[in-house]
Amino acid sequence: MSEQSGSDLSPVDFDAAWCATDLGKYRACRYTYEHYALDSLPPLDSRQFTGAFSWLGGAGDTIPRRVIELNGLARDLAAKGLTLPRDFVTFQTAEYLYGSLDEVSVTGYWTHLSDPLPSPVEPGAFLVRFFRDQQDCVIWYLYLRPTSEAFVVYSHLDYEFEYEARRDGEETQTDLDDAEEQRAAILWCAPSFEEFAHRFWIENRLWHAVNDGELPVLEPRLQDYLNHYAPAGTSK
């Protein structure tokens, strides 16, 4: 697994990458999405990830219907000895946060929570789908371990569909009992939900800026991120 500044590495032996699209001329993408090595990305300052989402303007009031949904998910996980990370619950239930990644997405991602899904590679661990591409090219999950560790992974597989298909005796896209195949289908990308959300939010805002000709008015935190690819005073 590639080392990432300010982040603790997961002991689970997943390959690591960041799945995203281009940043105009500053970062190429051959297809709709590319898998980028983590050590090729701009480093993030982990000190800002406190669970308050201050970089996004704060949380605001809670949304009652979302609290009910998250409480139900939390109960299901508690029965398995697992808990949802606080930053994830805050984001999914706060009026100023919930849906903000859907709104900024340039490729039609949308929030879609699943029930707990058994990890196909680690007994006692579970996946919770929270975000998906509109064509299901990429699906993002919380990965929850019995040790209370929680991080973000992604896959081209919708594990909710795969488990339902197997249960119903239908054909599946993958062999859920093949641990090697499943380990290759899941990629580690962020040590916390807030860090995932921050990078996704930054990159999708940057995409609009570099493709809509807004670079002269780029705000400092976006410019700092872009400088990793095109340092100030240089051109590409």
C-alpha cells in the first residue's frame, strides 16, 4: 500500500489507489475514470479532519429523517459488534453537509446507503455502500472492522446486488467465495470518511474550474491543490 502524508495505513492487504477523472490539462484521464497512485496525489493535512467539517462550512442542524435512517443502520451494525464512525454519521445527518458531494460531482455520483454487507475477504468485517456513480462504474464503501477501524474503499462491484443475486440463485458478476478475486476488486483509498469527502469535494470543484475557465478566480485552497500538478509560475 502506498504511503500517504498524514494518514495511518490500514493493516488489511488491499491495493491502494484514488479513482477520479481528469483535472483538465493538469492531470490526464484516459477514460471516464482513472486509478491514480496515492503517492501521486497532493498531500492532505490530517489536522483539519476533526469530524466537524469546518472546511465545508460546518454541519448545521440535523435532518430528522436522516437521523432515523442512520439509527437503523447503526442498530444493524451494533448487532454485529460494529459502529459507524462519527464523521460519517455527522455528514449523513447534517443539513449543510448531506448531499453536498452529490451536488459537486461532475460524473453524476449520488448518495445511496446500503445495509451492512459482509466483507468477502475478512470474517467479521462489513461494507456499507454510501456513494455510487450513476452508471455503477465505481461504488464507494465504508469498510468496518471488528477492531473498530473504519476506512473508505471502492470497487466496480455492487456487493448488495452480488449478495442478493447469490441468495436468489441468479448469475453474478463475480465469485464471492474467491478471496483473491475479491481482494483485487476492492481498493483502499482513504483512512477516514472526512478525508475521502474532502479530496472528492476539492477535485470535483477543481474540475469545474479548470474546464470552465475559472482559474483566474480560483480560491487559495483549490490553487494550492492544483499547484501540486502545476506549481505557481510554471505552465503545462
